[in-house]
Amino acid sequence: MESYTIGQAARLLGVSVDTARRWADAERFPTRREGSRRMVQGPDLAAFCVRVAQEGDEDEGTPHTSARNAFPGIVTAVKLGTVDAQVETQAGPHRVVSLLTREAVEELGLEVGARAVARVKSTSVFVDRG
């Protein structure tokens, strides 16, 4: 299971490290210590990303932009079919849903809590392991 530092979590949430620390201090998402670092489990961060997006939380008015149609985020859901799969990624306030082959999901190791980058071109969405 993947875990993230507070700094990595902040980047995935699209907020400052200070904001992510305040949210962790307020117990909005669970953390644990690994040596001197505070870590967040991938599934816990994924669930929090979904809650923040649903709340429309724009703490400190941080703008969210994408550069060259790339949406770095965290996988929040994976639905596997026999041949196809659906992957949901939360990229800051953006929820990106992509349909791809089951084989691609397995090769990329996409699972809830994994970092991913959704790349959008025209009507297609490509998901890269972040």
C-alpha cells in the first residue's frame, strides 16, 4: 500500500504544505510517524480528496490549473470488468474518470491510493502512473 509525506499529499490536494499540515493537525485525515516524517496512507488520502472535492473546499483560495492537459492526482476508485476497467482520479478539485483496458490497469499497478496523472487529449483520457 502506498503512503505519502505531508508534502506529497499537499501537492496531490493542490494546497500548500502548511494547509495540509493544518488539516492533519485538525485530524481531517489520519497520519502516522515514520521516523521524523508524518505519513498518510494512500486509501486515507484518496478518501479525503473525494471529501474535499465534494465539499468544494477552496482553503486559502488556491487556484487550480492544469499544464498541457495533465492532471496529477490520486486514484480514488477502480472498477474492473472482464476486459475493461474504469479508473477515477481526484486531481485537486477535479474528478477525472477514464475507461481503459483491464490489462492496462494491472500493468500500471493502478489501485486506490496510487499516484496517477490523467492526460487528456481531445475526447480521450490517458492515465499514467505518477
